Amino acid sequence: MQNEEKVKMIPAQPRLEQVVHMLDNAKELLDDQKRNEKGLPRVSMQTEIRTLEFWRAIIAECIATFFYVVLICSVHHTMKSPQDSQADVQLYTAIATGLSMMTLAH
């Protein structure tokens, strides 16, 4: 018989104590983060609707959505010639969608 070394196997499922310990650590981190946040005080919805900042954000969203839809529709419309295959139309529309969303998000 050969001398067999016993290899300690890592259990497939973590022990319950490890899971509980990890969850406790995550809870402590979230509690510390909440305590350290120094955000603006919460404003009621009626007060926020009356602010100029709110309406500027709404108008900016509307303009960005308008440009996004116009861009995607124009790409799709220009690609509808008979020599373009359906796959090309879908590919170019998808690329334009992704690039425009990335541009609008940043």
C-alpha cells in the first residue's frame, strides 16, 4: 500500500457560520455608509415640483428622448433601400442605438 496523503477538501457549500458572518459584515458596511451620508434633506414632492431645477431636468429629459428617437428612426429609414439586407438594417440600427445611448448618458 502506498502512503496516501489526506487532502483536506473544501466543502461544496459554505458553512452556515460563514454565511452569517458575511451577512453581518455586509449589514455593518451598509449601516456605516448610511451614517456617513451627508445628503441634502428630503424635500416634499409639492415643494420639489415648484423648483426650477426640477423643471430643467424634465425639459432636458424630453429633449434628449426626442433626439434619441429621431436618431434611431432616421438610421432605420435611411437603411430601408432594396440593396440592404434585413440583417444590415438591424445591425446598423443596433449600433446607432448603443452609441447614441452612450453619448446621451455621458
